[in-house]
Amino acid sequence: ILNVEQSPQSLHVQEGDSTNFTCSFPSSNFYALHWYRWETAKSPEALFVMTLNGDEKKKGRISATLNTKEGYSYLYIKGSQPEDSATYLCAFYAGGTSYGKLTFGQGTILTVHP
Amino acid sequence: SQTIHQWPATLVQPVGSPLSLECTVEGTSNPNLYWYRQAAGRGLQLLFYSVGIGQISSEVPQNLSASRPQDRQFILSSKKLLLSDSGFYLCAWSPGRGSLNQPQHFGDGTRLSIL
């Protein structure tokens, strides 16, 4: 059973604050790490798919880093806005026999207060 | 462009009744298809995935079954619902073989309440 852990479980920040959260995953048999944003009453939306150790990806004010050797990824949000309020999910994809299957973390619930 | 449709959006069913949730994908062929469930206070749990017509892999022992009668149609079923089947069900697709670095794309979900 693959274990994907996200911390913190929830986070409250003020508008304009920068914030970050963590996703921990198995460091063996790594193939890809996904990040999704899930806003209330909407479906999860893909942010990043990361595959290479040391990878950094950026989308507007959101960026992510990846360390496959130690098994963690950070998601950063610069200058948080109320519309960033959502649950942020990471998901681990191990290659080989687990073809096509993502294992999701529990998510970090971010609330940005105006 | 590709789209995914999932219905119904909400469903209230009595214990012991049957279930059928449907998901269809448009604008792509040979997708991988997935059914997830989010139980209250928990993350997304993969229930079933399919890499082709008639090919279903089950992730957890449960009261549910899945079928893929056509390339872009994925159905989640139960003959007799249990209270523990309550939750939020999401269908998703991703490109098939050769595109394993692509993200999954989710439907809008079905909120299932069992009374």
C-alpha cells in the first residue's frame, strides 16, 4: 500500500500572505507526482505533473518543487488571494505494475481571508 | 477539445436499492478511465480503473462494480446499496498508453446519499 501524506491538513492565511505545503511520497519506484486544486462545487483541476528530481514548475503565482530522492514535493503560493481558497491534492504515480493508478494524499485545505 | 460528463449530480437512495452512475468522455479515444470516491473527511480513494473496453481493475473489496461497455463509457453499479456507500463519486480520464505523464481530468462528481 502506497502512503502519500500531505501537511498541514488545513491552513488559514490572510490575503497577500505567501504560503507553502508539503506532499510526502515513497521514494522508491517513482514515476510522477501530480498536484491538483479542488475548489468547492467544482471538479479537481490539474496544476502540475512532475517527473524529474529537482523539477520546478510554475503557473502564475503557484509553483512546485520535487525531490524524488527524499520523497517530497512543496507547493508554494505567492501573495495568496481569496480565489486561491481550495483543497490542494497531491497524487503519486508509481510505474510498473501500478500502471495508470494515482494514489492521492488527503489534501491540504487552504482558506485565504480577505 | 475533450470533455467528460458524469451524471447524476446528486442522488438519494434507500439502503438495499440498486445504483447506476454513468460517465462518458468525448473528444478522445482509448482513454484510461477511473472511478474515485471521497468519503466524508477523507481523501480520494481509487475504486476502479480501466485501460480498455471490458478491462476493469478493482482496487478495494467493496459492494460496487464497474463496467466499460464502450470505449468512452464507464459505469459504476451496485445491486444493493449499503449505508457505507454514501459519499462523493468522481469519474476521471487520462490519455491511454504512451501519455503516462499527463494529468487526469475529472467530471463534476455525484453526491450519493444513502438513507
